[in-house]
Amino acid sequence: MEKESLQPKVAVVLSNYNSYELLSEALSSILKIDYANMIIIVVENGSTDDSLHNLKRNHRDIIIIESKKNLLYTEAYNWGF
């Protein structure tokens, strides 16, 4: 059996609003975790800066859910699940 199939599936959900630098640091830390059965989901929460562009360019291995408006904290996380 593969290592991935022995581990429970883990989803890491992050929300971003005009905070690409902090998000990038968080993603770098998460990607260092040695856990094969993990997905990373970022809810891009209507940012008005270059967050979405940078996210798509630099982190192609994650799932991005894009909102055109700021959903605020709780609703953004609900979109991630």
C-alpha cells in the first residue's frame, strides 16, 4: 500500500484578502510538512492587490477558490469546505 492511502485525508483551508506576503509564508510552512495525503485550498477573498495573480503564478500545486467580493472570515472558510 502507498503511504498516501494509509494516512487520513487532510484539507488545509486558508483565506486571503490583500495579504499575499503572509499567505506565501504560511504556504511555505505548510508545504514543508511531510504528509502525502494533504490538499491545500486558498479562498481568494476578493483581494484588490496582486494576491490572486501571485498565488496562481507561484503556487500551482494548490486549489484556489476565487470570490469577486470580500466574504469576510467565516463565509470564506465555509466556501473552502
